[in-house]
Amino acid sequence: MKIKPALRFWQIWNVSFGFLGIQIGFALQSANVSRILSNLGADLHSLSFFWLAAPVMGLIVQPIVGAASDRTWNRFGRRGSYILGGAFIAAVAMWLMPNSAALVSVIPPLVFGALMFALMDGSFNITMQPFRALVADMVPEDQRTLGYSVQSFLINTGAVVGSVLPYFLTNILQVSNTAAEGEVPPSVIWSFYIGGAILLLSVIWTVFKTKEYPPEVYCAQNGIDFDEWTAYGKQKKSLGEKLTNFWHLFTQMPKVMAQLAVVQFFSWFALYIMWVYTTPAVAQHAFGTPIGDASSELYQEAGNWVGVLFGAYSLFAALFSIVMTRVAKALGRKTTYGTALLLGGLGYISMYFFNTPNLLILSMVGVGIAWAAILAMPYSILSESLPADKMGVYMGIFNFTIAGPQIISGFIGGFILRSLFGNEAIYMMIVCGIAMLLGALAVSTIKTSREKQP
């Protein structure tokens, strides 16, 4: 077996640089989609159903793209064409979604906005899934934690930029933050324009700065018979055969993937609720807006502040990403992962006790540390257990553990808010905290071959 060469830091940086732009787009989506859909006419109870577009698209897209990229090789490499194509579609969707009210005359703006949201998130998934596999392809095993930590740092740096863009445009550049009922404020529209452009440019940087290993070299590095790999890729299979093969791979997943799935369930259940309900929670709890208010200037101000809070947790996540590799080496990945989720749970619960906007930033410290670990630790733990020739498809299957809990959360979130909490969204943040604490407990069930025990 040919040894995969160690990469210089800036080579590792270039491999993941495109994630900077992807996360700017994703952060804009996370902090502003509920706000945009509310502006276009969605009520508080229906928001979680609109947000189902995100995990459903991930559930469909990521395994397909993962399997396809495992068997692709062209001038852009194995993963590059998917990364680039997804980024282009995502940028176009970002430019269109906040303009739904102005662009549509045949279908209602809310429907068009929801469709653009689904297209945008699906394209993010097309781009993100190969990025996860690209790190595993290019980075040798002893640099994997560093590789995913760098990726986590870039993700969270991009998230800071994306989250604070509307606030920056409103308060520094004096772009209007209000709009007529049924329309989206210009500060949000221009944020999506800027975010889409940066997304596309950063992905282009990665695609053209990262030279993927040719198939014969990749096979030699990972102990794969090149002739068999080539012959398998040329086989024509029916849809039934593809589904049968996929099901076989699913049932033969490494045990550690199933163990991680339990942790992922609680983590992503909490994150989905956060993305859907933080804006109404902060608007009601810290700004004093009435339940159901989505068009007042005070609600728009709360929406901008939620962007700042999301930027804050992303900043704390980026800072923790810098030291996460060293912490994991000292304490072990499981201890680092579990402690991070514990802090995240406490951060969510503290939001109930902090009812002024500035104090909520303190809550974001724990949330940010948890987010950094969620982005890096599962992939670092999982990648060492996956066969190299099926890295992409298994990373896609692993996305079930992200999409599944979000879909469940989407179906029951509105019911919980209405039936148990009387539409007081701040209590949904406590639900987030409890879920994250359960995730921290579930980390103890993970068993890996080389995990350092505390």
C-alpha cells in the first residue's frame, strides 16, 4: 500500500476553503429563512413544516451525490464537479429567494420562497457532502482531526460573516431594515446577494487549488485493486440493483456509525429547533414583541440581533476549533465531544434566564463550543472506520443521522410549541438544552478502536 503523504497546513486549508462560502450561505439561511417566510406570510405554527425542506433535501441528495462522487473522475477530480455545480445552483437560489414577492405573479410569493429554500438547501447538500469526503480523500489519517478542525474553523468563520451581514448592512451601511408587509427588507436581500457571490468564489478557489489524487494513486494509497475499481464503475445496473446494493451497504455500516447516530439524533433535533424558533423566542423574550408579530420594526430588529447571536456562537465555535485538536489529543475525542455537548445544553437552557439581548451572547458560548464539536468530532471518529472506496456513499448515509432527527423535529415542533407552551417560543430553547444534554450522555456509548479513555 502506498502511503498517503502528509499535507502542509495551507494545503489542508485550501481543501476546505470553499466551506467558508458555503457556511456564509448556510448561516444566512439559518438566521433569516424563518424571518423571510414570516415576511412572506407564514404563521408561527407552520414554520417548522417549511423548514422540513432542509433535512428532506439532505436525506435525498447526500447519499446519491456521495455514491456518484465515489465513482466519478473528470478534469475537476472525483468531488470537484459536484462541489462546483452545487455552489452555482445554491448561489442562484440565494439571489432569488428574498426577491420572491417581486419575482412571482403566477404562484404565491410564499410558495415560491419555499421552493427557492428547498433548491438552495438541496444545492448546499450537493456541495457539502463531497467536501466531507474530500478531506478524508486528501488528508492522511493522523492529520484527520486537524483536517476537520480546520474545516470547522472555516465553517464557523463563514457563519460569523453570514450571520452578522444583515446587522452590519443595517447599522453600519444604513441599508433599510424594514419593508412593506409581504416583502423582505433590503438589508436581508443584499445580504443574500453578497453571500451567494462569496460562496461561489470560495468554492472555485478550492476546486482549482486542490489537485485530487488520480484514481490509480488513490487506489494504491488505500489498498484498492485499481482494475476491479475501474471495472465496477463501468458496470451498468438497474435501479433495483442499485437500491439493493445501497440497502446492503446500509445494513453493513460500521458499528460506530450506529453509535454515533444516537448522539447525532439528540444534537440535530436541538439544532433544528434552534434554527426555526430562535427568532420568535428572542423577539418575544428579549424584545417584548407580541406573539404572532412578524412585520413590526421591533421584530425586524430582533431578527437582526438573532443574526448577531448566531454570529457569536459561530465565533466561539471558530475559536474552539483552533484548540480542539489539542484538547482531543489530551482528553480523548469522546470526552471532548461529550463535554462540548454538555456545555451546549447548558447554553440553551440559560437563554430562559437571560431576558436582555446582550446577555444572550453569554448563552452562545456553550452553543458555539457544541457546534464546533458537532461539525468535526463525528467525522473524525467515523472516517477511520469507513472503507476508502465507499467513503462518499457512507458519508451520505451518515447524513440520515442529521436529516432524520430534523424531520422528526419539524413534524412535532409546532405541536409542542402550541400545545405545551402556548406559543411562547423561549421554552423551545429549553427543549434544545435537554436534547443536547441527552446527546452528551449518549457519547459514552461510542466504542472506537483507538479512543483514548479519560
